[in-house]
Amino acid sequence: MNAVAYTVRAHLPDEATADAYVAWLEDGHVDAVIRGGAHSAMIVRLDADSPGGRPCVEVRYVFSTRELLDRYFAEHAPALRAEGLRLFGPDKGVRMERTVGTIV
């Protein structure tokens, strides 16, 4: 069974918000996703020439199985997403994208 990649991309309105977002990720959010079932994570600050010219940050999580990812979505993601929306929601000019794919 192949591992699964779960990527969250945040389009942020400015560098100050991007810095605050990265600090929040590093200060516990990524660790919470790992406790929820991911076996690794990588925070990637995309180059400035990304679409729209706005700062973008991706977090790339790897789950060993689709079942672990599904369990994370059911049991852990709702509370973590609520916190993220409270701190970095659309009202703060942040737009999120999520993708899931099988690692080949």
C-alpha cells in the first residue's frame, strides 16, 4: 500500500502574515498533525514568483496509509482547521488550498 501526501497551501496577503503563519505552524500545529497520524511533514515557503505574487506557504504531510489520513480527517482535522480559520481565515486575507495524492 502506497503512502499518501496531504498538502495544504496558504496564499497569504503579505510577508508579516506569512511570518506569523509559519511561526504558528512551527509552534505546534505541524506537531499536532503528526500526533494525529502523519509520519512526516515539511514546511515550504514558495518562491516569490508564485502565482499572484502573494506569499505562499505549503505544508506537505505524509501519511503511511489512506486509512490513517481518513482517521486524521475524521478525528483531528476539524479542531485543527477551526483553529487555523480563527487565526488565518479569509477575513484575514488568507486563502487555503488542500490536495491529497498517492505517493508513487
